Amino acid sequence: MRLGTEALVAGVLVLDIADDIRFRLGEPTVTALARRFGPAGRCLTCGQRFGTAPLSVRAYREQAGIITLMAYHAGCAASAWVDVGPGALPRQETWAAVVTSISMPMATRRSFRRFRGPGMCDRVMPIMFVHPSLEMTRVRQAGFGEAVNADMERYGRLGFADPAAFARAYPLRPAGQAWLKTARGSLWLQVVVADRAWSAPIPQPAATLAVACGGVLVGVTCDRGPERLATEASYLDYTIANGDVLLGWVPLPSGPESTLTP
């Protein structure tokens, strides 16, 4: 299989994509791959960080039309389409997460009067922005040359929603569980959603806010860097408008167990 003639550049990452992957999944999906992997991801062959080395992408067909795309150092594995059975793929994934706080409109109550929605007000909320995997992504093949983001579909089923729909939701439906944890002399936020667990340092003001709110927001994105979302308001607005982030509510347990000290 001949590699595609063009390379895709995402910051310092260069991806080689086999023509077979391009034809089966379509150029929009292939182009999006340039944002789905990160330099901090680990090559699943050699175990080393991607860094700035050129990468290749393999597509593994699993069940129910799900395609898992994995990045490798170009010198460790060639780009190819591979048919495999379920359970044959490694599941180790590296994430990126940052905790900050944002102001956003939130529903505060549900009106019982007909045709009226929840009351709204701007609230400052703690939030963890997370990119769930820096070395693999999953798509659902919707037809030949067409695919959709299966990762975001899965988080939608777990209770995450686009920010506009999330803001109108009342009461909030928990999508997971969160804890505040002291480790290595710092305060950390740990979040568990289904079979995924993420953690990141949490600034003290955000931790205080999390306790007051009884939980945190989690903003999941497969295409954007959490650090930039947490520090650039205009970039966050663009990402939300582009539909590249889903929001979920993750409560803290009540009582002293909300803060764990190893």
C-alpha cells in the first residue's frame, strides 16, 4: 500500500497516512487526525514519547463499524489498514488535562409553568479540560469514504452534551465521579468517567469552588489542547462554536471522603 503523497502537520507532528485509510474514511476524517494526536503521546511499539518525530497511523477495524486509529513513530510501524478482532488492541492511553474555572450560563431551576424553561444565570464553575487520548482515536464508519467521531459519540451516551444543551439542563445528570486528592505536596483533581480516569493539579481557588459547587465540569475534546482552552478565552469560544468540546457534570462525594490523603 502506497503512503499518501502529502504529510499532515499539527504543530510539530507530521503524520503519514496510507491511501487505503484515506479512501475508506474520507479526507475530512484524515485531516482531523492532525489534531487528534499529541507530542506527549507514547508510541505503542517502542513505548517512547512521540516528541517531534514523524508519525504513521494504522487503522484497525473492530466490531460494529468502529475503526481505531493509532499513531506510531514512523520508524516503528508503517501506516496501513488492518482487520482485527475485538480485544486484540492495547488499551493504554495517555491523556492531557488542565483544571481552571470559567464563567458560563447555567440553568438554576425548572419552571413548572407550561412552555417555560429553566431559569438561567452566569455562574463561575471549576472545570477540567481533558483530551482523553494522545495516541489513538476511534471513528465510526458511516459509509465508504465517510466516518464520524466515535469517541465523542460515546461521551454523549455517557451524559456529556454540547455546551448550549448542557447549559439548559436541569438538574444536571452526573457523568462520573470526582475526588480532591493531596499528592506530592500538591492538590489534585481526580475524575473517573466509565472506564476512564484522569487527574491534574487543581489550583486552590478552583478546589474551593469545587467544594462549594459540589463537583466540577469536565470538558472533553478530541481535537484541541486543554492548556490552550484553559488560558485563551477566544480560543475556547471558537472551540465551543465549532462543536469540538462536550461538557459533563462530575460531582464530588459528600463528606470528608471528598478529599483523599494517601
